[in-house]
Amino acid sequence: MEPAADSLERLVPDRLEARDATGLSTLALHLARYEFAARHLRPGRVLDLACGAGYGTKLLAERSGGPVLGADLSPDAIAYARSRYASPGVEFRVADAMTFADERGFDSIVSLETVEHLPDPHRFLARAAALLRPGGTLVASVPTTPSTDVNPHHRHDFTERSFRAAVRTHGLAEIDCLRQVQRVPLAAVLGRSETRMGDLRPNLASWYARHPRALLRRVAATLRHGLANHYLTVAWQKPA
């Protein structure tokens, strides 16, 4: 079974439609993050943790010229990745990011737009830091404007400050960052006219009534940034 094309949980490039302008712009942002990550890969073993459909795993392998392992919780996503993006040096494995283990460790770990989905971000970041070999790099990204209100697959909102602080507690030092902005097409969102928009949280007004702090965060972010989503991707290094 292929991953759903109408879900905000993960992106499947081959299943985006020409009218899905938001999905196509989201793909462009994701690819830019992977290109950023590729520039910070260390020689050696590479892990793409929560790799989704696998297109980024293949990109990392092409840029690094070395072996890359892509791991994701979804058997459907991994089956799709194996059928679509398999190539020499690329391996895909079904695994839970929260419990993933590998005794050999990795020189680079990439995990993009993952942390906000997880039940315990701090435990995940501790796991990622433990999997890194000395001198290795971690590249991770999150939305830094509210997203839990509209995206039912997101469990946590981050700011740039809170995301950086969460990673610093695990002994990693920031070496570079990438900021991105995605304008929100209000008409498409309100009309749910694009395929992936059908997965937006229903009955949002009722949800805000039950989560008034989330509404305040949304209002504050809109006043500050307008109708735009902001994202931060950071590369960190583990002490040698």
C-alpha cells in the first residue's frame, strides 16, 4: 500500500498534482533542507531518520557518495522508498525513531520535520545524540511558527529559541543554520482546494475553544509574521 497522497504527515513527490501549489512549494523547501544537510555530512555512515518516502535519502547518497540508511516507522513509506528510490549505497529499514538503535553509530544523522511529530522530543534528541559518533553532525528542522493547530499530525510547537535550547542540552554545538519562509495561500487553505489541504484539522474553531493558548500563539505569530510559515534547519556537531 502506497503512502497517502492527501496527508500532511509525509510528502510523496511523485503523487503531487500540478494544482497542488502548496505541496510543490513544500517539496522545494524539503529539498533545500536536504541540500543544506548534504553540505554538512561527515565522511562515513549516514542515517536519514524518519525518512518518509525516501527521496531525501537518495539525495544524501548522491551528494555524499557513501552509504546512507533511511529509517521510518511506516511500512508503507519504506516499501514505497524501496520500490522508487533504491540504488547502490542506499538502504531502507522500518524502525521507530524513538527507539532506533545501532551499536556502530553514525557520522551524520539527518532528521527533517520530525521532532514536532513525536510524543517526547527530548528523548528523541537524546537518542540521536547518543547515536552520533564523536565529531559527528546532526541536522534537524522544525516549523518555528505554530503548526499544531492546523496540522493534526503535529504534537509540539517550537520557536527558534526553544528548538536550539532543546538540542543544546544534549551537548551538541551549532555550526550552521538555514531559515525558510513559506507564504500561506489563504484561499486554498480556507477552501481546502488542494489535495493535501483535505488533511487540515477539521472544526478548527471548536479546537481553539478547547485550546485557547494555541489561539493566542496563532494570533501572535500572525501579527508578527503575517500569513507565513517559518522553518529552521540547524546543523550541530558532537564534540570529538
